[in-house]
Amino acid sequence: MLLLIPGPVTTRPEVRQAMTRDIAPWDNDFRHFFTRLRSRVLKLAGGVEGQHATLPLQGCGHFIAEAALRTFLPPGGRILIPATGAYADRMIRLAREAGRVPVPLPMGLTDATDPQAVARALEADPTLTHVAMVYSETGSGVIHDVQAVGAEVRKAGRRMIIDAVSAFGAFPLDLAAQPEVDAAVFTTNKCLEALPGVAFAVARIDRLLDCAGNAGSWSLDLSNVYDHALRSGWGSFRFTPPAQILAALDVALDYHDAEGQTARLARYTANMRIFYDGVRDLGLTPWLPASRQGPVIVNVHAPADPAWNLQAFVDALKPRGVLISNFYNTPSPTFRVGCIGAITPDDMAGAVHAMDQALREIGIKNREAVQT
């Protein structure tokens, strides 16, 4: 089954096989293993030993995003969040419900974040201490330039949190070159092509030392995660870890090392291009213009045909070996297809063929986009 969703993604058999061994997380062998794994993740993020720390947290991307917001902003702290789509909206909600003050920066949902707009917003409001940014917005499919925005944040003397959940492992990230970044957060699946269950922040140590007591939550306090590592060692995981997930990540990182970040991004881009051009050839309309389409997820306008039903389409694809999301995050009806994971352009061409058959099966005659 091809999981053509933005996560969990299709994984290699070898990655799944790594989960079949029972592991004791307090055993010294695990401690040596996890110390090494933390260093691998730090290196992949462009972190610097002694300046950055790899901080694990059980759970999904929302957990680590909320932990970063709670840790690096005090209660009542004000943070600028470019309104890039559904996942920026979620970060806004996480900040608000944590007692912080999110300030959305309005923008078009099909646009990339304008660094100069961020600079103007920061200049106009000196109470904004941070900018939080979604690197890869899977609600729209747009990739945002966190390096260019970060340069403006740095120039303004403010701080930054990067949500790299669906970007890390495929897109460039060099935290050594972006000292304005308090933390970049991500998970074990998506572009790392491992299994979900653990999230990470790679964070500046000097900022962690300034943030003790901010979180208001023991479970979501990244400064406490850091303190635990100092007390118990870098091979120790605060609270019971999903050890088998970490074992699978280690194998997935072996494959990432062999392929390389640049080649992985090129493969995903080829996947996207095959799919994007393929659905257009089927008479369907992608939601984004080609110039703004990122390689992680493609949203496709729902057909205007009255027979269209997203769940029926999903159900017709499954027997053909393709699974897509049965929901969408765009303002108008779409279906969304992930282009990441252990898949190839040939897999995407097969998925396009399966979609053509599925559309015929559910009785779609008019494939033009729904007019909004």
C-alpha cells in the first residue's frame, strides 16, 4: 500500500524490521545507542556540539511545537506567526491556549511568506519577541523561506521558532548559520522516512538556560528535558521512551545518509512533478500554480461533477494500492496527495493511473474544478 499522505509515510521494510526487537530503555546498551542517535540528529540539523542540544519528546509534531512555544516564551509573551495555512493556524491555537499571545501576520494562502512583511511587522511592534514559522505548510503545499525570514528576524534582534515537521530531512536546515533560532522542531516520520511516535527540538543551549520555569507544564518543558540530560546523561530519555521507534529511526537515518538531503529533495520533487503533470493530464486542476507548488504535498481541486465524494474516491483507490487523506485543509474542496516517503516517480505514475480508474469507477464525468 502506498501511503500518499504527508505522514505517516511509506517506509522501507528494513525500517519496520528494526521495531521487532524488544529493547530496555534504561539498559546501558540503549544509553550508548541513544547518545549516538542524538548526535546524528544534531548534525542533520546543522547544530553545533556545546551550542545546541537535541531534545526528544514522546508524541507528534503538535506536542513538540507546543513545548517550544511554552518553553521559549513566558506566559503573556507575544509572537508573530505568518498565517500560512492550516498548520500555522494550529500553532496560533497552541500559543493562545498556552497563555501566550499569537499575532497572526495575514497573507495569501497560496503565497510564500514575504520576509519584508515580517520585518515591517517586527519594526511596528517592539513587544513581539519571537516569530514562529511553518517551513513546509501541508495545508497548502507551499514551502516558505525560513532562511530569508530568519535573516530579518536576526536583523531585528528577535528570536525564532521553526516548525520543520514536514520539512526536516529534505529541505536545508543549518542552525549554526541561524543563531536567531531558539529551536527547530520536527518528528521521526515524514521526510526522515521513519515511524511516528517521537518528536525532537534542536535548541540553543544558551536560550534553554534562560527559559527555566516558563513552560507551566512538566511534560512539555524542554528546559527540563535538557536538565534531565545533564543530570542523567545524554543516553537517558526523560519518562518511558518509544524505544522501538527510535531503533527504526536509526535505520532510517542510515538510508538518509546514503541518499543525502539534496538527493532526497530531488526525488520528492520528481515525485511531485510526475503527479502534478499527471493529474493535469487527467483533466484535474492542482490547487497551486506550478511556480508555487512545493514537493511535499499536492492539493487538487475537487471535480465539479455532482457524483464527487471524497470518501468514495479514497475507498476506490484503496483496492488499487493507494491510500490518500479523506479530508482537506484548503478553503475550497480538494483532495491532497503526499509526495514524500520511501516512494519513487514510478510509484507516483502508478498512483495517477489508479486515480483515473477510481474516478471512472465512482462515475465522475466532469473533472473540471469546482468553481468558488
